[in-house]
Amino acid sequence: MEKVKVRIKVNGSDSDREVEPRLLLVSFLRDELGLTGTHIGCDTSHCGACTVLLDGRNIKSCTLLAVQADEREITTIEGLATAQGKLHPIQEAFWKHHALQCGFCTPGMVLSAVALLAQNPTSDEEKIRHGIAGNLCRCTGYQFIVDAIQDVARQMKDAGT
Ligand code: FES
Ligand code: FES
């Protein structure tokens, strides 16, 4: 199949590649760029393990073709911490609240939380549960994840952001 040129900005850097038109975005990230923090759990748009940000909105990267992300901006879990290694506040909160066990769902869960609080910083528990409804976790029972996200929402409120 004839390859197509794409330019996708991933974690702040342009990535130029020639890809097959049928290549999924998740495979582009993992196989072309080596960003294996984006996980594949189901490949059928159910689990949310493959969640990334597309122009700031959380999407399931197994449901999008790489060519559909051409000239768009993607953030993966690898792009959240600063270059100096300082974790994003959501990552800090997951650590503090023990919001992960095996960690398989965590990158997608964290990115959904980042998108949720960017859109709605004053999210209460109900909104948080709704915001992460597309991300499945087999380990934690969700409560500690909700606690972590709520903690950051509170911090943002206190800081007036
Ligand atoms: Fe994409 Fe499960 S791998 S939703
Ligand atoms: Fe194991 Fe969520 S921590 S699936």
C-alpha cells in the first residue's frame, strides 16, 4: 500500500514520517516513535489504556488513524513531566494517593484526568467519575483515582486557577 507523509507534533516536537494509511495512531506512537507509555489493552475502543491528548482533548488512540492526526498536536504520558523530571500535578497526586497498582491503565487515566480538569477545573466527584468513565481499571476499585483527581481539583481551586 502506498505510504502517506504525515507531520504530527508529539510532546512538543514535530515527527515527520511516511506511514501506511491504515496505521493506527497508537501504533504510530509505540512502533514509530517508541513511546510505549501509551498502552494497548483491548484495541476495540473499550478500555482507554491507549488514551492520549489530541489538541488537548482526550481520545483513544486505537480509534484514530495516524493520518487523521496529521498537522495536529498529541500529548502522551511521556510529555507530561517537565524536562527536568518534575511530575505533572496529576501524576504527583496519583503517587500520593496510591492511585495505581499494576499501572497498566495509569497513563490513559492520567491523561483523561488532565483533559477533564483543563476543561472543568471545579469537577466534583460525580463529574470526575463521569470524566474517567471511558478508562477501565482492573485493580484499584477507582476510589483512590477519584481521590487523586479531586485533590488536584481542590489545589487548583485554592490557587484560583
Ligand atoms: Fe484503545 Fe483499549 S486499546 S480503548
Ligand atoms: Fe491495574 Fe488500573 S492499576 S488496571
